[in-house]
Amino acid sequence: MKLRNFSSHDPNYTENGRTSLTRGNKLEAILWEEFAGNPLELRRVASGIVAFVDLPDANSAIGEEEEFEAPEGRLLTRVHLYRERNPALVKRKKTSIFQKFGCLSCEVCGFDFLNAYGERGRNFIECHHTVPVSTLGENGQTSLNDLALVCANCHRMIHASRPWWSIEEAKEALKCSQSKGD
């Protein structure tokens, strides 16, 4: 079916009035435009995908004495939609929190990059949208109250799986894990 979707973009196929499946997605048109005139690049990218799928499971090397190696660093093309973030909003959130508390520390674990790394850590912290940007629509609005400053580790844990944790859920999980260690 995917090939039939691609054929709807091929003028050699459609020139005599032939039709194909027309309910594909926009990505098919983008891929057709990128690769229709460049079969060598298509072959290179497809080979990269096949090589990745055929890689041995990295977990099989765990516990073995010899060092495990795997190929990395190949250039791949990736096309996807990305929801725009407003950097001015992040800057204003950081300024607001710094003026209020005198530091920028993670709202989950309290980590302060400036305190830990010195000048290199000044103003370094991630900004998490407590209201997912994907729910806002194209003309959505975000307020400073919809943002939280978090370290990279806590941010990754919040987004580790769905449903995403709230800041309070992340704090509670951290608190529970720390109390088990006591």
C-alpha cells in the first residue's frame, strides 16, 4: 500500500490517467520530492535503515569480557514536524525565578547548575512545559505559570513514558526513592 501511495506522486505513473491510493500522508510527498530524482541517496538511506534494523542486540554483549562495539556516526536524513517554542518566554521565566529566589534550581530535585559547575552553569537549566505544547494548537498561548525549570535528568524522567509526570509526581517519585535509600 505504501508503494501505491508513492505512485500517486509519480508523473510517469499518473500521466495516462492512472490513479493510485490517494489517502497517504504529507510525508510521502516530502519523501518523493527528496528522493525521486536521487536513487543513489535513497539507496544509501535505505541501506542505513536496514543496517540499523539488522544490528545485533547491544544487551547481548553485557557481561562478556570483550569490549562491545557498534557502528555510529552515519549521516541520516530525518523529516518531522516540530512544534515551535518561544525562546523569549524561557528567558523571561528564568529571569523571573532568578529575581524571586536568587538562583535557578531544579523544581524537582533542587539541583543548581551555577552552584555545581560555577560560571559555566550560570543560567543553565531546562524549561519544561507543564501544559504540553501539543495540546495548545497552532495559535496556543503559554504563560510563565505553565513553565517549570528542571534539570536535564528530571526532565528526561518526566517525559520517560506516557502519561508524563507532573512536577509534583516527579518530586514524589524522587522523595520515595530517596527514602528507600535511607
